[in-house]
Amino acid sequence: MKYKMPAEWQKHEATWLSWPHNEEHWPGNFGPIPAVFAKIAVTLSEGENVYICVKDQAMEDSARALIGPNDRVKFFHIPTDASWSRDHGPIYVRDGERLLITDWIFNSWGGKYEPWDKDDVVPQKIGEIFKTEVVQPGIVLEGGSIDVNGRGSLLTTRQCLLNKNRNPHLSQAEIEKYLEDYLGATNVLWLEEGIVGDDTDGHIDDIARFVDEKTIVTVVEDKKDDENYEILQKNLRDLKEMRDVDGQPFKIIEIPMPDPVIYEDQRLPASYANFYIGNSVVIVPTFNCPKDEVVLQTLRDLFPGRKVVGIDCVDLVWGLGTLHCSTQQMPV
């Protein structure tokens, strides 16, 4: 096998979304959520196609009404349980010039939310529609738990990939072998844990992200009495010690955490690291916080060839995820 997962900033044919419909995921606050997804779709469509999974024609019609006329937005009748396309969607890899789908087992973040049988077969259905070969590694993995630089390095956390609710029969070395065999990751970089309030058990896309082959953006908390402070300081120290496939240190860019977002006494996993890199735009979660503009400007400096757009995610994060969680890239 010579599989290699392209980096997110490499050119896309499309971005996959799964239209939101499960009101239990935003208890008492589902109303604004479809409009947020519509804004995601319209913004990304400036530079690429947007492919959206919907349950049926009625859901497609409802989504179209919010999105408006748009030739780049296309719908596919693929039912889902949830709308977190990053985790149940297809993870595309290349075998030379050939594009394939890796279809990992999805068990709803360690069996947390039933049912998940529709989500688990989404990659297979997409493979059938597009006549793309689907490869099944046979272990549990979510897209939000990994981030790659397209040149052999992969970021993840022990809290997630070594969690007993994922693959308790596998050692760290055995999991690394799967990541190498199916994603081309010869250099697996392990952080310890993710942010407080993250029900995914420490997904990397809330804490540290590659923005090019040599640069990692990571969130830090400046208030020492915040429960995320020590977690993120340790991550920062570890990142500074990490090396790429050539043995060289990465450039580490720090961005702040937003002010805490609380819902019914629960700390929500609000993080600026949950941005998504499209062909022509970078969409960034914002939280009606003074730090929003600081982060947007930092990312503008890092992506001079792309428009950086903030999308208000105060409502979306009530579902315990934001923009990167909602998207999955399909490379050209």
C-alpha cells in the first residue's frame, strides 16, 4: 500500500457537509442551526463545490430555500444520524494518482450517542455514488482526531486514539502502523489531551492544526485559573519539542482560546482551532468575543492567498462542535 492523505490546504473538488436535522444535538436551540450550515455552504462555494448529505427531498428543499440558487451546491440523498461530517464522512487518500476513500469504523465517539448506524455507512454510500474504491482499515477512527501536513506528519492525541472506548485491543505502536499504512503517516505526533467540554475525548481539531508543512497553529489559554490552562501549556511544550520527517522543528503559532462559552452550567468546546481551509476561503469560528479579531488577523497573515471569514458559532457550539467538525474535504 502507498496511501497518502493530502493536506487540507491542497486543492479540493468539494467539501462534504451533512445537513443538520437532529434537534436533540442542540437541545432547545436548534432553530438557528440550519442557517449556520447555509452560511458555511455559501461561503465555501466561492471556491469549490459543496456536496451535502440530506435524508430526502423534503430536507433538500428546506436546505435549498436557505442556501438560495447556487450551481456549486449539490445534494445527495444519504441519510445521517448526526451532522458532523468530519467524523463520519469519507477520509480521502491517494494511491499514486488514484483517489480512494478510507472508511474507518464510526462508533459515535466511543458509543456516546445512539443510533449511529447511518453515519457509519456514509463513506460506503459516497463511494458507490462516485464509483470510488472504498478501503476499510477495520478500526475506529474519526476525522477530527487527526490532522496531517501532507508530508508524512500526523497530529493526534493519546486521550482519543488510545481511549479504551475506541480500539482497546491495540497498542500505540499498532495504531501508528494503521496510520502509516492507510494515511501515509510515517511521523505520528502525540499530544496528551484536548480541551475541557470536548465530548469526543480530545479531538486534535480543537487544539492544534497544521497550516502548512512546517507550521502548526495551537490554542493557548492566558488565564492561569482556567481549567484549560495547564492542558494547553503542556501541549505547547510538547509541540515545541516535535520534529518533522526531516528532523526539523515546526514553527509554532499561538492563538488564544475564546472566553468560556457556557450552556446550562456546561463548558462547551469553543475553540478557534476548529477552522476549516477551503480552496479560496478559510472559515473560522467566532464567539462574539474580543479575541475573535485577533485570531482572524493571525490567520489572514498565515493564509495570504485566501479570504479569512469568521462565522458566528455561539449557537453551533451548543451541539459540541463547530466548523471543522461539520466539514470534510474531497481532494481533486
